[in-house]
Amino acid sequence: NGREKYKSLYLSNQMEGELSNRSCSEGKNSDREVLDPLYMRMPNTAFGISMGLVGHSIAWKEASNADIFLSPRGDGGGVLGEIINIFFWVSSVVSFVVIGACYLWKCRFRCHLVSQEWQSPIRAHFMNAPHLILLMLAMGWPNRFFGTPVVLWRIMWIIGFIMQLGITQLMYERWFFGNSAEQRL
């Protein structure tokens, strides 16, 4: 019933995508498939890499306050936890910037693929990832080494919160008022 319909829709979308990525090479095997470069076909699920790294950063930030990381004097020295927190936080920022730049490039040159991801009942939920990463970066901010820039932290939080409200509204609208089963999540 519905499952076969989703399966056939998925397979037809896959076939369209494969056909649009094919090109004939001159003088060589014309059946060879030529894919777009990685930055042109970057899936929105790639933001999960940054989300995982920043999740580790938050965990290590909180773990650095645990008793196991306290110095013998009991002054909350947790330097090891803070260093690991900084490593994961910086790794998350770097991966977020690289993946975000690739995805923006994809939005610019392969807008139809972004539209297909938005229409997908599964991948549409990954459209939440960039602003959730922004919120998590604000929570995992390594305070001891970078100071506490409260204004920047609050700005990141406000931007992420407003984006979350907007995308949640779009998801609920699609869920409640979609015209067909494919549009409903």
C-alpha cells in the first residue's frame, strides 16, 4: 500500500538523480557515470558529523567539572577535560564551516537536490541540524580558555532559537496540512 508507494517514489527519485548525474565522455566509455564533485552532492545528513563532535565537546565540558578531573588540591583543575573539550569544540567548528560551505555551494548550484531533500520525509528533519549545531556550540563553549563572551553566546543562542521556531513551524504545517501522504512527515 503506502510502503510500496514510498518505495516506488524513492526509486524514481533515485533514477532521476542518477540520470541527471550522467554525462557522456568524449572518446571514452559513454556508459561511465560521472558524479558531481563532493561539494555539489553534499547531503544534509553530513551535518551529523559536526553535531556529534559538538556533543562530545559538551560532554567533556561537563566532565571536566567531575571529581575525577579535580586536582589534588581540590581546586577544580580539570585541565585534561578542558583540553579535550577544546579539541572537540574546535573540530566541530571547523567541520561545521567546511560542511556548511559545501552545502551553501550545493544550494547555489544544485537547488533541485536541496528541494528533493526538503521533500523527503526523512531528510527533511536534517534541515534542523545547522541551527541545532549553533545552539550546541554555544553550550559547549570552552569558557576557561576563551573567557566567557556572554554577548556572543547569547547572540548564537537567539539566532539558533529563532531558526528552530521557524523550521518547527514549517514542519508542523507540513505534517498537519500536507496535501498528500508524501508531503506529510
